Amino acid sequence: MEKVYSEQAKTCEVIQAGKATVDRLLQFSRTLHLVEYKDFTFEANLN
């Protein structure tokens, strides 16, 4: 077990998102509506 914990963890790379990707995600988040009723959650994407 010592061997597993003594190894250094690999670091991840930071990836930059493009303007088009960010705009698309923002547009999607604006149209997504969640409706909760009792124990249910309904998702609706209103275009």
C-alpha cells in the first residue's frame, strides 16, 4: 500500500473554451427550465 500513496498524482491541463462554446452553453442555460412537483423534477428546454 505504501507504493500506491507515495506516487505523485498527475496534474491536469487547463483547457480554454472558445467564445462560441461559452455562448452556446449560456443560451442553453437560459432556455432550460426545471419544474418541481412533489418528488418529481421535470426539465423543459424552451426554444
